[in-house]
Amino acid sequence: MSNNGTMQTTTRRRRLMTPDELADYLGVTLHCVYAWSSRGGGPNVLRVGARLRYRPDDVEAWLDRVTDSRVAG
């Protein structure tokens, strides 16, 4: 509680990824990331004003859905 008697909550959010950071992380082109944002198919995208951003947890969940976990060999 704060001095004035109200409850304070601190929200710790992970930093959002930019399209450039997402492209670098996934090893794809920036063009590919923008195509996903307009046509779908990529991780969930957030619009923060006019900017595109990605939650790291959404990126990881998307990767889990679209990747094959079987190991060749």
C-alpha cells in the first residue's frame, strides 16, 4: 500500500520486439515479416499507434505451432 492508502501494482512487461528484431531473430527478411502482418501467417502482431510490435511470448508460441519437433536421423 502507498502512503495515501491505495494499492499500487507494478506490472513488469517484457520489451516488445520490432519488425527488424523479429526478422533478425527468425532469420527471415523484413519483407517477409511485413507480408505476415498484412496477409497473416506469422506471429500475432500488435499495433502500437502506427508501429508494429511483437510479444516475445507470442513469437515463441507461434514457433511452437509451426515448427516440426521431430529430429531427423
